[in-house]
Amino acid sequence: MHARTVDPALQNMIDTLMTGQCGDPFAVLGRHRDHRQDIVRVFYPDAVEVHLMIQQASGQTVEKIMRRIDDRGLYSATLPRSAHYFLRIRWADAWQETHDPYSFGLLLGDIDLYLFSEGKHQQIDRMMGAIPMTVNGIEGVRFAVWAPNARRVSVVGDFNIWDGRRHCMRLRHGSGIWELFIPGVQAGERYKYEIVSHSGKVLPAKADPYAKAAELPPANASVIAHPDAFEWHDEEWMAARPSRQSNTAPLSIYEIHAPSWRHPQHGREIISWDELGDTLIPYLQDLGFTHLELLPIAEYPFSGSWGYQPLSLYAPTARHGSRAQFARFVDRCHQAGLGIILDWVPAHFPADQHGLAQFDGTHLYEHADPQEGYHQDWHTLIYNYGRNEVCGFLAGSALHWLEQFHIDGLRVDAVASMLYRDYSRKDGEWRPNIHGGRENLEAVNFLHHLSETLHDLHPGTLLIAEESTSWPGVTAPARTGGLGFDYKWNMGWMHDTLRYMQRDPLWRGYHPSDLTFGMVYAYSEHFILPLSHDEVVHGKGSLLGKMPGDDWQKHANLRALYALMWAYPGRKLLFMGGEMAQPQEWNHDGELAWHRLSDPLGRGVHALIRSLNWLYRHLPALHTFDDHPEGFQWLIADDTQNSVFAWVRYTPNAPPVLIVGNMTPVPRWDYRIGVPWGGPWQELLNTDADIFGGSHLGNQGQVYAQDIPSHGLDHSVSLTLPPLSVLYLSPAS
């Protein structure tokens, strides 16, 4: 060891570098002034020898063997002040030419750092993480990570045999961001961050929070993503999207868990994006859904979480293929006229050691106080919305999906758990806000910022809340005090309606309010009616399994449920399998019961969904006035003896639609109902039709309104109401 030739202060810094405790590697490594010449120091602990390749002003390159000034792998050499240089390294089995990572200056600009600290950077995905780029004509990757309380942060990966001493990063004081440009590193390589806490403890290697790609679980390294250069072909869709997704347009959503929709036919355990494009897109086109909603696809370590415990909010899961393959899938959906909604989880994250938990040795992304930072229900950690940098990280993820993948909307999971400090907590287990209340004011501010940012930068995209309480103004604009969502899941309608449908028809007459109460608040928000995955898991059984009666009656009840749902004010969402009357509850390790399409009753429900979507899209009265009370009129809501319900849907400049439901297994003959127009009324839908698996009782396709007043209207029709059925009728054109 040649420490005697080194200044004592420098030797101390060298020792901290060698022991992995150096927080300022640029003070030791790289180029430094030394009287009339410059001195270069590099650290390659496993090299046989290192040569300094000096590029002189004359154009000549002079090769100079660097002196080993520390036996642990530190080399030094001098060069003229005006000369440039690169390195030639001899390893045990090969020579390598490379540039010195410590020869590059500051990488991130002051404005970037300021906006990051304010939580307002609108292109944070291009600033943070691993970004392939060219600096001073040299190709490599710029790494940037936020770890303000760390003593030292290093990039580790296959390119440096995971040695945390090799690529220590530079701290940008004030912002807490560490940065380093590593020449020669390429897209596709694995990496993590090795972090030494303020106390000197080496933490478990951390995946990059801003990684754009990750290894296939259970492996958990981040992967340097290829630059986003996908060639899109969805210009027509993107131009028409604002009108397609306006609040007067039909919105019929098919919700899927991609791994369990269908198993692939050729070797893979999980279906790929390309295979989904080949099979799922034509399937949904045939059924007539307007949108596909994917359960979370941001990379997640535990498959049993269905994606609801993600750790890489910027990376599509590797389970189905690459980023480019996912982009191609979205592009194909758009070309087929299908919108894409992603479930997105900014409420909490898992405590895996390689993830965000105590990222720099402190509670950085989460609250330190478990009464604020720990989810008792899910054993996960809650984001600290009081930190600008955390809010910027989350908002940047939302923007990344919209901008890089042309996603049409985000459904925000577990909003209620974000809004309330006492969510699922007993007295004494939560901390009130600064005013003594239960509202999470920081989360509210984050949602305001999120909705305003997304709608300002990407008008026409959808922001949807899964919010299960009566929080006011979820879909009111943030500028008026609302949360700024476009839609809210109508959990009250779902619970009430399923409770009604699960009752034996003998007792339904005693509980009409289960179907009518929803109209009391139907226009308080912009609603989506969800029959989601949550209703077919954890022992709840399938939708078909909830229905009473024998097999025929179960299917008839399910058909009636769907027809009532599609006729009720609010947009529609159905979880996969519901369209074929899946008999068992959903199993995330299995696939849909595709054999049901060969069964007459299952095939009948499938045909009904196709018909309902067609009518919903083509009859303006069923969708354009969803948010207007004048678009709905009760006709019958109190026939408790017969359990018959009837209402009319209206919209300007289009025919009304009459909806009649008989919720008992007893046919009703000559049942008179008032209608707003005289003349012939066409039977557009009869859930008891034989094509749907019914008994084929009905009105032979048409009835005539008579000048007999009924239900406050001047005209009425006399109908045959099949058992457990719903009819749609409209004036014949």
C-alpha cells in the first residue's frame, strides 16, 4: 500500500471510499487540479492495470499507465489541463475501453431540482430513474434517485458486479437527489441502489422507485428501460377521445385481471400482451364494451395481491411482456375503438425490503408514526402526502401512464382509505388533523393537485374514484372544493341492488327500497355502477351464485339484474366472467369458465350482455342524460304485491325508453303501465327471450299504446310480463 505518498486529508477520503462510506466520491475520483497539470484518480478494485488514454489537442492519443496508489484498487495519473481522456482497463480475461463516470459535471438543472422539491415537476419520469442518453457525445445512462438522509448511495448492477464501492453517486444538496452518469451501460441491464443510512448501516439493496422496467417476479431488480420510441397508430382515437369520453357518451367497462382471464395455449404460464391483443380485443368488440379496465399492472411482487400492492409505479409488470408490447396492446385497442382504463394505487405500498419502506434508512415515503403510516387491513404502508416529493412521485406516475402509454383513464383505488385518518381504526388508533378532525387534509390536497394536473395537461382523460363513503363532491371540480374526479363508483347502488337480488322473490315485495333508494342520491355525483371483482372473491361466491332459486331461476335473476343495471342512470362496469354467468367465484390462479359459452344458459347471458351494450350505445335515452334528473321518471316503484318496477329514460331529440321489471317467477298478464307517447311501442329487449335462455314469453315484439291514462300519463300499454324478467320498449319509428 502506497498511502505514504498521499496527503492525509485525501487519504481519509480514500479510506471512506474503500470502506463504502464515501458520500462525496467526486472529491476523490475524477479529474482534479494539481499545479500546472491535472490529476485523474479512478477506482477499479479488480483490474490488473489501468491505462489513461490522453487525447491531446493535436489529435494524438497518448497511452499512459496509471499508478496504483492504493492496493485496494485506486489508480492515479497526470495529464495536461487542456487534454481529454478515456480509460483502457485490463481485466483478468479481457481489455475494456470506457469513459470515467467521474469526468462528467452536474447532470440535473436547478429548475428540475426546484420543481422536484415542490412536487410540481410535470415530466419527472424524464428526470428521475435510469435514463439512457448521450452526454458530451458519449452514450450511457444517467441515474437519479431521491434519498436525502443517506450517507452514501451507489448504483449497483451486473455492469459492476454489484459492488457498491464502484459507482458512488453525487448528492445534490438541498434536493436530496443523488445522480451519476455511467458511460457504456445499456438498456436491458439490471440495477439497484445500494444505500448507506446516516448511521452508517448498509441497507438491503433497493429497487429504483422510478424504474421504467423491472425483472419478472419473484426476482426484483430494476431494469434499464429502452427509450420510449414506440410508433403509435391511434391518431384517430386520440383526436376523438374527448367526445368519446364526455359525460354524455356511453361508458361500458369490462374489468379484467389479465393473468386469469385466459391461460395461453403455447407454453407460457401467463398470457402475453400480444396474445391478449389477438383474443381479448375481438372478444370485447363482439360484446360491445366501450372500455377495458385492467386491474393494476404496475410491477408488484406478490401475485396474490392482484396488483393492488405495487412497488414500481412507473413500470408495467414483466408478467405479460415488455413496455413496447404493452404499448402495442394499447395501440391495438385504440385502433379497435376500445378505451383503456388502469387501476392505479396511490394509497399504500407493501413493506418489502427491496421497495420503498425506509428507503434511505428513514421513513421517507411513508409516515414514521404507525397510526398514520400503517394499513392495518392490508399490512401495508401509507404514503406521506405531506411531503411534496412523495406527491410529485405519485402524480408523476399518473402522468407517465397517460403520456407514455396513451392510457385513457385511471381508476384510483381505495380513495376512502386516503381521505380518512380513522379509516378502519378504532378510537385511540389514529391521529386527528391539525383541526382535530378525521379528514386527511394532506391527501385531499394531493387529490386536488392530481385532478387539476391531469385535466389541465390531458383534457378528455378520465379520473375515477373507488370511494365508498358519502364524502361530498368527489366528482365536483377541485376549484369549487370538490376532489376533481370525473366519476365515482356507486357502491351504495351495488350493495342495495345485490341485497335485493339475493332475496327469495317471495320476500322482495317487502324491500322495494333496495331498488328505489338509489334515486334519492343518483344525481349527487357522476356515477359508475360497478359489479366488480370485489363482489366475487373472499367467499362471496359468483354473481350467479348469489341469485336465489333453481338453475333456471338463477340465470333469469342474473339476466334481470344486468338489464336493470344497464337501464339505471350511471355508467356500467362488469368484472370478467359475469358475462358468461361464471358459476364459481373468481380464482386469480385459474381462468374464466370458458365452457359456459357451450352451455345454453351461459351462452344466453353472454348474448344478453352483447344486446344490452348495443342498446346502451345506440339509444341516447340510456346514456346522454345520466347526470340529469329530467332524464328519469319513475312510473312504478310501489307495487309491493307484484314486485314490478317501471321507469322511463328520456333525452332531448331522441325517443324515450320504457323499462319494466317483474322480479318474481310469476308471469303477469295484462299489466297496464302508463307511457308518454301514443301509438306502437317496440319491444327492444326481453330478458326472457329464448336466445337469452328464457322461456320465450313476451309481447311478440310490439304493443300499442291506448288512450287510457295511467301512472299520471295520458297513454298506457297492456303488457305481458314474463317471470323474473326485464323489458325495454320504445316508440316504434
